[in-house]
Amino acid sequence: MSVSLLLLTDGRFPAGGYAHSGGLEAAVEAGLGLEGVPLFLAGRLQGVAASEARLAVAAARAARREDLDALLLLDREAEARCPSPPLRAAARRLGAQLLRSAVTVWPDAELLERYREASAGTPRPIAFGAVAASAGLDDEELARALLYEDAATVTGAAVRLLPVDSAATARWLVEATPRIERLAREAAAQMLAPEQLPAGFAPMLELRSLAHAAREGKLFAS
């Protein structure tokens, strides 16, 4: 296991994920209890993170080819697959923060700076794929890293939102491991053109994000 992989999955890496709950805060506001979080986590992995992992793999392949135009095309594809304006804005902020940190950590990765300057949106899955390629991760490693980081965002938020200790949330991550591994393998195996990549399907997350964005006093940005 590479240090770069550990770095990208470390919650202390300054990529901004600590400010987000992956939609958990809105779900808790709508009545989700402690016992429902593992199912929420599984649904988010399947309905959101799986498609983002495929986009990230495609972005990494474009980055390895130094193909800036392909990355910008994937930007548009990623944003077209995210109908919620608040979630698009959150993805842009997360992608921008990740790139801002990555160009410092990997200063020789010239494509990251070129992409950062050229991209109008820097959606997180595309930024993540470009950064992971620059860090030397292969397709399955980067897909696993994105899926794990997505799940860890939810479990990290749960500690602040619900009466649960961090040991229990760590167990949820262990229990999610088979799903994460399967989705990572599927993402790494895909050989589709950008326009053929599947979109996620999480309508309740998208609808709740609209109300959450307007809510006063929320703990998390999304």
C-alpha cells in the first residue's frame, strides 16, 4: 500500500471533506435514526459513489495520457449527472480544495495545475481521478480510495449528528468493505466512453439537498 493512497484517504488531508456529511445531516433531520445509518451508507455507496468512482477512473486514465481536453469533457459529464444545484456546488468546492492541496503536495504534476486553471467547475470525481493518477495510484486503488473516503465522510458526520461513538462507526466501515471492494473492481474494469458512463440514482438525497442548502444553523455544508 502506497503512502499516497494512505494520504488521500486520511481525513486530515486538507481536501475539505470534514465540512460535509454526504447527505446524512439532511436524512437525520428527516427522521433517520442510528439504526438506519448503515443502510444509508450502503445506499449512498451504490447510488452515488459507485458512479463517481467510474468517473474518477476515466479521469485518471485521461490524466495519465496528459489529455486536458478529455478531463474537461469529463467535467461536463460529471456535472450533467448531478441535477441538484447545491450538490453540484459542493462537488465543485471539494474538487477545488482537493486540487489546491494536491498542487502543493505533488508540485511536479504539471497537468494538475493546467487542469485547475482550465476547468470551470473542477467536480470532485474528476479532480480526484486526476490527483490520484498524479499520485501514482492505479485504477482499482483510486476507486477504492474514493469509495472509502465517501463512506468515511458519512461515518465521520454520524459521530457529530447522532449518539454513537467512533468505534461503532469504524465497525460500519468494516461491514461496508465487501461492497467497497466490489464497486472498486467494477469501476476499474469499466471501459466505456465518457458519455456512456452510468449516472448515479439517489433522488431522495438530491431533493433533501435543496432544503438543506436553505436551512439555518446546519452543521455541514452538504
